[in-house]
Amino acid sequence: MHDMGGQSGFGPVPVGDEDVEPFHADWEARVFALSRALRHNGVFNGDEMRDAIERIPPGEYLSASYYERWLLAIETILEEKGLA
């Protein structure tokens, strides 16, 4: 399933709202940091991450939060590379 970026009709995207925390839970910040560390160390790149997110089964994709999708993608990539 593809991310919905580039599609119209969903209203404006809020940006720069200083009153909104970037993460809803501590685990989301850890997933973000893990992704950054793995990318920085060359384990995967942005294209691989996007591809892994797009391969999440539709039902699972739609029921997952933003960072749950990141975690599922990271798990998939690590398993496919024999690192998990």
C-alpha cells in the first residue's frame, strides 16, 4: 500500500505547530532514533524504508500508527538482510 502523499482532498497539512509534541509516546522517539542510526550506518536507505512500508499488508497498514509502520518496516528490512 502506498503512502497517501501527493494525493489531494485531505485538507491542509499542519506544519510548525509549536504546541504539538513530535512524539506521542517514548517508544516512538526510540523508533525514530533507531531508524536514524541504522540509516546513518548504511544498513538501509530511504528508498528501502519506503518500499518496506509500502509492502505492509493493507489491513495492517491502515490499523497501524505512523511509527508502528516505521517499526514494521525496520523489522522487515532487518529480517530480509539477515540482521534480525
